[in-house]
Amino acid sequence: MSTDADADRKKNAYHFARHDPEYRERFADIATEMIDKCPVAWSDTYGGHWVAAGHPEVFELARSAEYLSNDHDVNHERRGYQGITIPTPEGTGFQGGFLEMDPPEQRHYRQVLNPYLSPAAVNRWSPVVDELVRACLNEHIETGRIDFVDHLANVVPAVLTLAMLGVPLKNWDIYVEPVHASVYTPHDSPDMPRVQQAQMQMFHDMFGQLGEIRATPRPGMIDALAQATINGKTPPDMELLGVIALVIGGGFDTTTALTAHSLEWLSEHPAERERLSRDRDTLLDSATEEFLRFYTPAPGDGRTISADCEIAGQRFKEGERLWLSWAMSNRDPAIFPNPNEVDLARTGNRHHSFGLGIHRCIGSNVARMVFKRMVVAVLDRMPDFRCDPAGAVHYQTIGVIQGMRHLPATFTPGTRIGDGLDETIARMQVICDEQRLAEPVTVRKASAAIAPEHG
Amino acid sequence: MKVHVDAERCQGHTLCAMIAPDVFQLDEVDGHSTAIIDGDVPADLEAKVAEAVRSCPEQAISTSG
């Protein structure tokens, strides 16, 4: 029912269509306009929803957990809320792990996984990541040509995520393609049945892993989930699969997207690339945060208003949907001077790329570590790389992930160091098993120990 | 200058420890931050603490004195 009061509440209106290609093409202009004119706006798109674009507004809203719900009530047991995707995909009866839950269950799941994903836990994996990166580059170093998405940025995050879960590393190719393709393939694409088929295969493997690990425990996040008690209950398998899928979805395509965009930018700015390589000890951290801010791989999250409230000067009603745009808030000139410029040494970089509040990205430490190791290795072994703009394929739309499908590059050929990818993955599997690397940091504190195979 | 991390607000973004590792330490299990300097921050670290305050996404760090 529309009333005058309702019209007054929704007077800041903006037609926000983030799933249209135009949103990607005009992103900076749209962000500037919304931040300036309507930092919180009502949009008629996707069934009608609120959009928060301003940095202070997103900050305040995202941290108001008492009025916001992430719940995706797939079985209609509570209030029927639709989770974090706007619009809700057709025919989904699938809850996206604890990112589509509220406390206390959400908190209990995070407590289960935190000791696998804290900075101390993640740093233990750094030698493994270096080995995987080295091997990926080996496969192409002698040819002078590489696709940074297909041959590096898609591979390393996937293999590492599976290792941390306790899934055999060699299964990475069952997982990587469906995760990547399901994000960039439009729903009406003729390729969609193939993607769905691959997704089914992935869930089949995931379900098999859960059963195997339950029967014969081996360390990793799946083991922790299989043994978890959540709010006094043993969770059903479907719920656990949602959590595993969240870890996989969060761990794969986002880091891929960040790495690809950053390498593309560094190719276009060779002087800045040299500076980053030379001054990496002081510049790599701030550059990483700046690439995170500028490219915001996960551009936003949906919420449902769980009680009538007024936040950031806007009145909301229970049940209304809200899009928190991390990507637009990261371009707010009030917080970030020259927001549409990349400044590798930017200070005060309070970006929202990992979200805010109780749902802050639980894998942020993995993302940062893997990104840095990949970029540094490319700078060392392919210092003059040039990305081919004609071959680069960006996602057509950035409603879900701001990613890239392909990023071919050329460089002066170099020499291999040690073994190739398949051999390295097999060797890392032995090391994972022997050293029980996937134990939580509360059990195993030491970093992975890897004898240099290549002397 | 004294520095304090509000444990309720901190969500473990870890920027403070990246910027000023001599001032902030991260919990081994959840990565949440605490200030390791109880008394006054040494003068040569004040600028870094100020940068950590500015950079905290949750605005969980405060200084006094």
C-alpha cells in the first residue's frame, strides 16, 4: 500500500540496475551521482529496494545488526526473509551458509571456522602458496605468454581453499570452473545447462567429501563443521553444504577478480609497477588495500530490515530490502580524496571491500596473503609483462562479482624453477597430509615446512 | 597519548596491526586486535597509531591524552 508518508520516505529515488552492463560501464559516474544526491535511495528495481551508496551511511547501516537481517529462510520457518542476494534468484531453496544467517547461529559457525582463518592460521600456509604460485608460473615462463586468470589467479586460491577445507588438492578442477562460470554466465545463456551440470558435479563431490571425512576424520574446515554443534543442535547436511559452498564461493572468484584487475592496472601503469616492485616492503600492504578499495571484488550485500527503524537519516520498515554497496561507498570523496584514482600509498583507507560489522569477510586474511604472494611472484619472474587489452575479457555485468574471465599477457621468457603444477600439487598433498597442515591454529601452530625440491 | 581498541567494535580487519605492528597484536584464534602498549605510546609511534585510527574500518580504535 502506497501512502503519502510512504512516498515521503521514498522521495530520494534512483533507478539502480546493477545487473545491467550499463552499471559496469558507468560505475564511477553512478557512484558519484548517488553519493552526492541520494546516499540512501529507493530504487524501483528488483521488486523495489533501498540502496546505500554513501560511506557514512553504509558504515552506519552495516553495523546496525539489531535492525538488519541476513536470514535466508528457505523453509519458511521464520519470517520468510530472502537473504543477501537481490533479487532472490529464481527457484533457490538454498541458504548461503552463515552469511545468510543471523546470530546466534551465524556467530557459532564463525567460532568454528575462525581458528582456520585467523591471520596466525593463514600465515602457516604461506610456503604452500609460494610453491603453487611458482609452479603455475613455471607452466608458462618459457613461452612468454600467460593468461593471468586461467593459469594463475583461478588456480592458486582454489587449490589453497580446498587444502584448508580438507578436500584432496587434485580435485581443484572439479570446483574451479563451476564456481567461476556460475558467476559470469547469464541465466539465459545457452551455456547455462553445462554450467549447472558442472555445479551438480561439484556438489556431488562436496557431499562425498563430507561423508568421507565424517567416517574417517582428516583435518580441515569440513572436519570442524562435521563435528560442530550450532546453537545446541547438530546441523543438517544441507546447511553444512551451504557453509562449505560459502567458503568455496568466497575463497575462489573474489581473489581471482582482485588479482586480475590489479595485474591489468599494473600493466597499464609500468612506472607504478616498477615502484611497487622496488618499494614492496613499504608499499605492498597499502597497495593491496587500495586495489581492494578500487576494484571491490564483491560489490555489495543485501539485507532485510528486521524492525521499523531510522538509520542514517532514513526511515525503514520491517521487511524492506536493502542493498549495501561496498563498491560505491569505496568511492566516497568525503573519505577518499580523488576516489576514482588508484593511489598505491593511500592512507586512511577505510574501505568496505570485506564488508563491515559482524559479517565481515571471514576469509579476508586468506585473500590478502594469496593476492600478495601471486603479485610479488609475477613482479619477480615476469617484470615486463604486458596484458593484451584485446584479449582481456571482463565480466559483462558486475552485480555479483566484479571479475574477469581472461587476462592474456606477454613477457620476456624466463626459466623454470623446479617442477610443474601437477607435480607440485601432488607434493603439496603429501605435505598437507604428513604435517596435518589443515588443523586449526589451536592444534598446529607451526608454518608448513617445505624442503626445497629445486635446491 | 594512550591507545585503546574497543573489543565490541573490532571485527578483525587487521589493518591496525599491518600499520603499527609494535602497538597492536591480533588474537591467534579470531584475529581481533588489542593494544599491547598499556601506558603512553612512544612518540615515534604516534603517527602510526594515528594512521591506524584513521584506517580502522569499524572505527574501533581511540586515543586519549
